Amino acid sequence: MKAQLTAIARRRAALVAQSAAQRAELRQCVQPWQTPIAFVDIGLSLARRVRAHPLALVIGVLLLFRSGSSRWGVLAGRFWTGWQIFQSLHDRRSQPRD
């Protein structure tokens, strides 16, 4: 019985070492993707907030339109157009087909 427990303990130690090596290898493979994934995560978080509070988005866009800077106005206009296209496509996709 003691021999079996010793064999199990050795096997467990080998598996723990193997999993640690695999985690380190995976960490090295994933490391270059951390920044792009974080950027996408921030974008998704922002999209969720905008979706939860659309009135805040409208107010922000209107404030940008009212600002004197033409660059911000153009950017806000493009964003607003994109938002309208997105909403149109989303509404069209959610409607059942006949």
C-alpha cells in the first residue's frame, strides 16, 4: 500500500511540474496578445455602457456638435452616422422575417 501511495505522489508531482511548464509556455504564447485583447475589452465595456445609457451618448454627441472646433464636429458627425447605421442594421436583424 505504501508503494502505491509513493507512486501516486510521484505521479502527482510530475503532473504538477508538467502543468506549470505548460502554463509558462502558454503565458509566453499569449503575452503578445495582451495589449490588443485589453483594447478590445475596453471597447466592449464602452459599448455596453453606451448601450445601457443611450441618452448620455446623445448628450455627449450634441455637446460635440455645439463645440466650436470643426475637427471635433466632423468626428462627432461621423460617429453619429456610424451609430445610426449600427442601430438600423441591429433593428433590421432583430425583426423576424416573413
